[in-house]
Amino acid sequence: MKNLVMFVTALLATSSAFAQEAATAAASVAGTSVAAGAVGSTIGLAVLGISIMMGLAVLGGALGQSNAANAALEGIARNPSAAKEIRGSLVLALALMESLVLFAFLIAILLQGPIGTAISTVK
């Protein structure tokens, strides 16, 4: 796990190190100013950040729900008479986990407006 975190950090750090050169080159090829190229690069990074946020939110929610369901089913298997109490707590926990994923989805939808406005001003 530590190696994966180090790899992802290195990957993201190196891509941002070369971002200014790519923005300058793209702006000179397109015949626009460097500022317009930098705004386009910033918009791309914002979209990438939203995509990563949604992926992590869904992954975290799915892992949390699977762990909760696993623990609840093991508890019911060990003590079938406590199934009603475990089931009620499980449904509440699953609803709260799913609400966090829905909040992340709502944030992503709300950020589409400012990003779309920024894209239309660059063109």
C-alpha cells in the first residue's frame, strides 16, 4: 500500500512539473495568449480532480458497505436471534455511507457549472 501511495504521488507531482511548458506550447500552436492556455490547463486539472474525487468516493463507499454487510452477516450467522437488531443497525449504517457518496456526486454536479463557464470564456 505504501508503494502505491508513493507511485501515485510521484505520478501526480511529475505531471504538474511539466504543466507550464505544455500550456505555453499549446498556446503558441493555437495562436492564443499564454494566459488562455494556462486557464485551459487549470480547467483540465479541475476536471481531473473532480474525476479522482468521484472515483475515491465511490470506492470508499463500496468498500465500507461491503465491510459492514460482511460484519452484519457474520453477526447474524453467530447469533440468529439478534438478526432484527443487527439488520436495523446495518440499514442505518448503509444509508449513511451511501449519503456520503451522494454528497460527493452533488459536489461534482455543482462544479460543472463554473467549469463550463470557464471553458466557454476560453474559447
